[in-house]
Amino acid sequence: MDTLTLVCTVSLLGAGGLYWFVFILGSAEQKGKRAVKLSGGSIEREHVQEEYNQYWSFFRKPKEIEKAENVPAFVDTFYNLVTDIYEWGWGQSFHFSPAIPGKSNLESTKIHEQMAVDLINVKPGQKILDAGCGVGGPMRAIAAHSGCNVVGITINEYQVSRAKAHNKKAGLDHLCDVVCGNFLEMPFEDECFDGAYSIEATCHAPKLEDVYSEIFRVLKPGSLYVSYEWVTTELYRGEDPEHVEVIHGIERGDALPGLRSYSDIAEVAKKVGFEVVKEKDLAKPPARPWWSRLKMGRIAYWRNHILVMVLETIGIAPKGTVDVHEMLFKTADYLTRGGETGIFSPMHMILCKKPEKPQES
């Protein structure tokens, strides 16, 4: 083979490989997002790097995160930066689930979501709340499974548009609706929902009682609420430097104002008026490791990271995308360490009931 032929062959293979990466390789769930469409959400592309730097400035000034009024904007920025990458590399459900033998990641995720709505004992046609809905992966699984009307709320306007597009594409927009708002101050009337759930979302609230009290307010008396909470477990030791490093790494990489202890959850629920029906850490054995999916994704990460670098270099992805992708990979390592050591759980389940109104005499 002469030099010219070799060069042409290599060039064709390289071009074909790049085309496959960019235009064929889609997201982990039904190719909902392609690499060529990576963006900074609602952030103008020329400001993505600036906003990423601003995100990290919160951690250089920890007292800024302690101010509750700063947290919504902090979380909104985070989801503008990561939503497209999450959809492309993970899927439309931004949460974990226990691995189930013989089931794919997508199937395990759907079962985990369906269990949430089964726990709150709602009927077809009733209206339920998804507090912190993201792009609506759980919402669609739950609406299809239960026949309920699901109203989701997310603070991120870009996620609202993504969720509405996915709902329509799935043919579920007659059951699913999404509003942009802060779940600490929801734009809903008192006692208007027949049930509610949160799947790994309330960890973004600076004070858990603030979001729990809002959910309590909008639920009808006698209704149930279930939440899968991110917590430190009974194995966490605040005096252990390695434990502290892992938890801080999770907080920094997931826009958390501070992880709570598992022992605080039920007390907060009772404080705002809920009756605690059941509490269980769904990550504990016999559940299979939820973090195995992160470990299996390392090869995919490096493949994707190379692609992200190429896309940013040639101007398809905005400047800053590489930094965001690298941040998420480092966070995946902290999450894995948290799971392997048992000091962290993303699925501490609590099932609560809003008491019935007392009968008038």
C-alpha cells in the first residue's frame, strides 16, 4: 500500500469514526440527546465557561452556600451545565437504582420509579406531584404505570422544555405536565394533590423542612408522600478525613448545599406534620450495588471525554463542556467510594402520610 492510499484510508476511517461518535452514538435512553447537541442549557454558549467557573466559586466561599437565598440560582446553574451531558451519557432519569439480576439499567430504573408510585397508593385519574422532576424520566414511567396525572416542578427552565418535548414524543403529554418553579415556594394551591413523590431531588434544598412543609401544604389530607433521599449513613464518621473527602466531593459535584444524616429525615418529616409510615434504606443488602453502573461506565467515560474534547475544539460544543464532563467523572468516583464504603446512600426511602382532618363535632 503506497503512502497516499494509506493516508486516504486512515483519513476515511477517522472521519467515519467521528461521524459515528457525533451523529450515531446517542444517549443511554432512546438516543434522547446526541453528542452534537451538547449545550449549556439556558446559558448562552459563550458564557458556559464563565458560568462553570462561577459554580465552583461557591465552594471557594463556603459561606455563600450556607445562605439559603443563593441556593436556587446555584442549583439552576448546575443543571444548565449538566443536563445535556446527563441525558447523553446516562438517560432521562437523573437518579440511581439498585441493580437487579437479569435486568438492564433502564429496566431497573423503571422498576425503582414504579415502586415509588405504588407506595403512595394512588388511583388512575388522580393528580400527583413530582417535586424536582428533572427532564421527566420518572414522571413518564410513573404516569404510564399508574394512569395518574403527574405535575412536575423543576427550577431549571431548560429542563422544563426538555421534559415537555419528551412527554409529547412519548405520547404522554395528556398525563404529564411540567412547571418551572422553586419547590420551596410552589405555585400550587393548598391541598390540591392526591399524592406526591421526590426521587433524589430534595437533597438540593438548603433545609429539608422547607421543602417537606411545602409538599405537606399542597397534599390533600390523608394523602401519601414518598421520597428517596441522599444521606450519610450510620457508617459515616465525621472525624475520618477520607469520609469527609468523599462526602465533600459528592456535594461539590452534585450542587448540594450539604448532605444530611439518615437519622434526621424522619424527625424533619414529623416536625412539619407528617406521620411516618415507613422508612428503609433501599441501597442496603440484599439490594445489589447501585454504584456498579458507575464503575462499568469508565471505558465509556474516556471514549466520551475524547469526543467532548474534539467537539469543543472544533466549536460544536461550547467552551467549558470538557470541564463539566471532567467534573462529573470525578464526582462519579466519589459516589462509587461512598457506595463501596457504605457511608453514603442515594435511596434512603421515607413514606409519609398527611393526617386526615379531624372530624367536626
